[in-house]
Amino acid sequence: MINFPHEIIYKNTRNAYARINRDGIVIFTIPTRLKSNEKFLTEFLERGEKLYQRYSKKEKLKSTTDDELLIFWEKLSWSDFFDNDKSYSKATKEKKLKEILLEYSKEWVDKFSDELCVPYKSLAIRKMRARRWQCSSKQDIVLNLQLVHLPQKYIQYVAAHECAHLVQKNHSDKFWKVVEGLYPKYKEVRKEMRKFILE
């Protein structure tokens, strides 16, 4: 019996995977060819339940309210950025947060890219539902806007992680050695990041 919020999607995909969206719902994506495989479905849903249990134990933090927000883990007032003008829109707020994160993260992406002697093509900030960052095969780096609320050391780690993908596209041992060379305390910071969820 399934006792957690979930949704099952059948697609013509090679592998099955599960993720939790921002509403706390476990989304199962399952290859259509496995739709009738009861044993697989039962085991996969059990794995999803464990994923949800881990998610439920994480600390959930409110990153913004109508009056306040977290910037690099520091609680500030929106009026600090808009001269006490309370007419600013959601789009205006988002634009400001993107500017703040882009300015800070670019400093570290540039640093790590230079250390590796491998250029990146572009750096962008976007709202992303399923992941916190990515580096494409074309060397485009994208960071999740939510990172702007985290302590700066986490953004430094993410910058190192994505720059490591400039030279190693997978998560092999070679990849993690590159990350460690750029950001030696990555294991500690990576572990800390998994303990909470921003809302």
C-alpha cells in the first residue's frame, strides 16, 4: 500500500527514475515496457517511499516572504533592494535575485575555469524544479535561482562541481578528483546541502 504523495508517468524511456518535485510529490517515470512488470513496480515504488522518507526528515526553510528574504543565508528586507518602494512585482524580485547570484557565482566559475584552463561558453541563472545546477555538453552552465538563498560556501562548491564537468561529463572517480582539486572540502559541504530544502 502506497502511503505517500506520488504520481506515475509511463514514457518510452530507457531507464526508470524517481524525483521529488517542489510540492513534495514523488514523481515516478517508468518505461512503458515495464508497465505490466508487477515485481519491478513494487520494488521501484518501495525505493520511492524511502526517498520520500528521507525528504520528510529534511529541514524545510522559507526563503522568501512578502517582506523578507534570505540572501546567502542572511535575512534581509526587500526594501533594502528597492528603496522602500513596495510596488515591486514578482518578476522584478526574481530579476534582482538573478543579478545577485550571477554576480557572485561568476566570480567562482571564472576562477575554477581558469584553474582548469578550460573555458565555459555561458553562465545562466534559472528557476529549476528538478535540479540545482547543470553543465551541458556545449559547456553552458546553468544554476538554480534557489542557490542565491544558500550560504556562499555552497555556491562555491556548485561552481567547482560544474567546472569539473567541463573536463569530465560523468560522475566518475576522475570527476570527483577534479572537484576535490578545485574545492578540497567538497565532501563536507555536499553532505550539508542534503540536509535541508528551500521553499
